[in-house]
Amino acid sequence: MNLTSIPKTLSWLERLATPLAVDDYVEMINPLWSRRAINARVVSIKRQTREATTIRLQPGRRWTGFRPGQFVRVSLPVNGIRQTRCYSICSATGAVNDCFEITVKAVAEGRVSPHLNSGVKLGDVVEISEAEGAFTWGATLPEKALFISAGSGITPLMGMAREAARCGTLPNLVWLHYAPAASELIFADALAQLQHDHPQLHLQVIFTRLDGEHFSGRALRRRCPDWQDRSAWACGPGALLDAAEALWAATPAQPLITERFQAKAMTLGDPATGGTLTFSGSGHQAEADGTTSILDAAEAAGLSPRYGCRMGICHGCTVSLKSGQVRDLRTGKAFGEEGDLIQICVCAPVGDVDVAL
């Protein structure tokens, strides 16, 4: 075929497809062939615990892959409304058809996680983003490493461990994982197999309801005496990460890299005043204090803004600031000029604010 004829052929097809786009017909044949979105098909489902499920996804041809430890944004309709959430990839690279896995733990009052945990079916198609995030192994793996995780915070670390094991580069690794009970331990079988196959993996699972133990400096020193000499990664609830970051900040040690599934709110030095929020796009108003995000305030006022991660990563909640100033709840910094794009999941009003929502 003469390559110069391809644009003419596409133009002819586009005219023929009108009023739909060519991609609409392509997606009818195979959603994974889409040119305008990255779709993925559910090819397997494995129940991990009563509240956690591993979903294996086959991505479309546009997807460019991932580094273990990264996350993807998953978008799908739930009760007729398109929702987006971020989920860590928990598998290694190199799978057939570039498949990868996410593990979803149902969140009480959640909109998406309960659906993915119990409502998704084989063959379902979801939209995904390119992989994002820097919570990964470095270019060179350390000789000694330390993983600290709790609950669903185990998911990115499982992907990193599986990748290193697959490549034969798993370092001497101490892994402390906290779970409420054995029945709520995600990846129980996979962890046991990893430990059996790799004697350099020193896994310690702490059941908090049974043992009454939570992460602390004293517990870390007892369970891993050489923790300061190990490059460390930690993922889990905010309280665990706060304690770990405080310990590393106060003690000379190898670097600690953390991953938070929720934004860390900053304690502000000045009283946060808040004010009246005007949602000029919908004609609504609401009173908000200076520590409540604009997203939370909007939802409390009966609005349903678009959002994804609720932690300032995916930018799915970005709107235009029409007037006033806002404060970034992660840093405490106040900013804002007319026309600024702000992430309403991590911004609170400083005085009266008008947003295009």
C-alpha cells in the first residue's frame, strides 16, 4: 500500500462513520484497540480476603507499561456516574499480553472499591491511565532493604518484591507487615511462597488484634536491629507513616521512601479562618472552615464534583479559582489568583472563595 494514501483512507472512513467517530466502531469490535483511551479487560479475579480482591487486567495497545510499585488510575461507571480511583500495581512485569494486577480492599462508605471488590466480572472493561509514581526500586537495588507495610499498603511492596524475585535480584530483605488478623492478611499464600523460595526474605507478620503490637521505634529495633543500615520503603495508614517518618528524621539512617494512600494534612501554624464558598457554576454556597477541603465542603453541600484519588495526585478534581485564596492542606501554603487551577481535594478556603464548580 502507498503510505501517502493512509491519511486519505482515514479521512474517508471518518466521513463514513459520521456522526460517530471511527474509534466508536473500533471499540465495538475490541475496546482494547481504542485510540482515544487506554482500556483494560478483566481477565481474572481472585479473592484474597473477605474485603480484598486481586483483579488481573489486560491493557490495551496504547499502554506503555509500568515499574513495580507504581499505581494506575482506574475509571469506570458506578451507578451511572463515572468514578476514578488510584490503585497500586501488585504484580511483576513480563506477563503475557502485558497483564498486570491490582488488589482492591473495600472501603466502608466507598463508591468504587466495594464495586471492584464484589461487583466486577470477567470480561468487564475499565479505563486506565499510564502508570505513575516514584515509589519503586531505584536504578540499583540495595544489598539490604527494609519494607514496612500495613493493611492494603502491602500492594506496591508486593509488586516490588515479585519483580526482584523474578529478576533474581531480591536483596537481603526484612519485611514487617501489620494486619489485624490472619483472616485479613492480603497475599497470605503468595507471601508464604516468596519466603519459601527466597531465604534472604525475612518476613515478619504482626497481627495487631492478637499481639496488640503496632509500629514503633522500640518494636523496629527489636525486630530489625540493623534497620538504620537498610534502605527502607513504607506504605500503610497515616499513623504508621507518621511514626516512621518521625523516627527516620530523628535518627541517622539509610533513606526512607513512603507512599500514602491519603493526603497528609498539615497542622497549620496560623488559625485557618475558612469562609464562604461560592460554587458559581451551580449557584450553590456553603460555609467552610479552613481545615476542610473544598471537595468535602462541596459534597456536604449536595454537589457531586469530579475527583479521583482525593490526595492531590491525579488532578481529577482540578477546577478554576474565580476569586479569593486557598491553602494547600499538605504544605500550609496559601495562594491564589483569578484563573488559577486548584485541586479541591487538598485545598481549603482562606476567607471567601469562588470556584467554577
